[in-house]
Amino acid sequence: MKMNYYNKKCLGCGEFFSKDEKSPSYVKEAKENTLYCQRCFRLKNYGVLDNSNIDDAFIENNLSSIDFSLGSIILVVDVFNIEDSLIDEFKNNKNVLLVINKISFFNMFKNILSVTERIKSYIKKLGWNQQVIFYDSVNKFNIKNINAWIEKEAKAKKKVYIVGKTNVGKSSLINALLKFNDKDPCLSVSPIKNTTVNLRKIELSKYSSVIDTPGFQNENNFLSIIKQNNKLNFKKMVLKSFALKDDNQVFFLENIARIECSEIQKGLNSSISFLIIDKFNIHRTNIKNKEKILNKANEMFNIFLDDKYKLKEIIFSNLEKDIKYTMFLNGLGIMSIKNVQEIKVFFPEHFKVELIKEFII
């Protein structure tokens, strides 16, 4: 009797294997040792992802079918896109652990504890009062504490869901939990959205497991809207600081955004700083040279927005002197300014952009 191996779920996307070539989880011939559908196999081995058979409605439908009310939630948050990473559906849920990812990129600061306290204070001001654990997918900081939280919830007979928006680091966290429990990592890690399309139960140990969920859609993140052949390496961040002596200074963030410091506070030390991905090109010039740079963008820059996205202008004026303002750069990093009276920000038109009166870096 021939066995049917199409009743297995793909270890990558979580969908059942399918014989239908139009299905996102298509497998030409499912065998006993088949672990991944064709789409996930190509992503895992060649870094190529075909989303032609998947749209956002497909993902949203899968998410809406999940009843989170009886489970416990690990909500993974990108430290460089905090407010947009926080999913309102879970704001008043007491069974939520907030895991703030990528914290090791702040190790360059002498007192990282004060940085984490300022981040926690900012999260509380946004109305979130749940437990916070800082984590990092590079050095696995606090993975032991996260695993202990999961085991505690498992003993209470609760399902543990790992949720988050696309590109916050869910798959990296799950792989780290598997390795911590002496199991092989099985999830594909990719900066491209929709790598997970359905639920996956992942056994961590004899006593505990987690349920991986599709990423909530996140069009408010640069990593989701740059051209797919433009790669960003998040292994290292650098602090780039600039003194501002004159008005009308413009900073090109590759060819995906611009910051114009149109007016500084006269007679004071004015500055702008970026905690940003290493080798990410920030080009500074006077505003009178802006059009010349835009015309040479293809020669000067390596990172571009997908063609359907356009930039909009947002003006922040009447800023106070001697106050450090912070802007989270939608997944790219953090910007801070001091003693600048007015800035103009050119970001994708659908982005939510805020300049907050908080000292983070």
C-alpha cells in the first residue's frame, strides 16, 4: 500500500503539502523524508522566495482564525520599530510577554542598562504594562529566561503562541529556543515577508512546545518594502554622528528616505546621530545639491524602495532647545537630534512617522 505523505505539514511555512502547482506548499512528490515544500526548500537553500501564490488576505485569513484568548503570547518586538511592532490586539492581554529583539546593537553604549530602562519607560507610555524581556538573535541574550517562561506556561497547561509582525525576528527566536533545547533549528530566516503562512506546533522539549504563527502584515517597515534584490546585513550596527553648523543640511538614507535639517538653533551645539546598519550609506550634503544627488541616485546608492512606494514630506518645527529628540527609523535603526529647530522628513507616504521627546541614544 502506497503511503500518503501529503498529510504532513511543511516545516517552513506550516501548510500541508499539496499536489496543486498553484498552491504555496506545492511538492512534486511527497516522500517520507520530505520536510519542506518546493517554495520553502528554495528559500532555505537558495535564498529565493516565490510569493506569487500568496497575498496578504490569505495570511490575514489564517491569523483571524486563531483564538488567542486561552493561550499565552510571546510578542516579538523590533527595538528599531517599537510602536509599530506592538500589535493592538494584545495590548490589554495580561498573558503576554514582550520580547524586545536586537538589543545587543546597543552594547556600544557604556550604560546599556540605562538604555533598556528608557526603552521600557517608552513602552509604558504607549500603554503596555506587560513583562518585558530584552533579547538578541545574534548572541542569544536572555534565551534561558525566555525558555523558562515558556516552561512555566506549559506547566500551567497553556498553549504558547509566538507572534509578531513580519521581520521582527520570530523565526530566529524559535531556532534559538530549539538549539537551547538541543534540537536542530528548522525554520527559514528571511527578511522577506510571508515566509510563514500557517500555524506550526514546534516541540522544544518533552514538556514544552510553542506555536509559530504567520507574521502580522507590516508595511510600515523598510525591510518589507525595499526591492528584494537589495540585501541589508543586520549583523553589525554603527553610530554615525554629525555636527550641524549651518541650516539646510540634507541626509540621504541610501535612496529610501531623506532627513533635511532646515533650521538649527543658533549659538548652540546642534547635532544629528544615526544608530544604523553597518555599510548603510548616509550621504550628507547642502540642500542646494539635492536635485543633483537625486539624478545620480542609481550610481550613488545600493538600496532602493520597491517602485510602487513614493515619499511624502513631514515637517517637525518649533523644536525645543537642549532637548534630545528620537525617531525610530522603521526597522533600520534610530535617529536622534538636538538643538535643531525644524526638520523635514521624507519617508514612504504610508508610513507612520513620529519624532518623540525621549532620550534613547
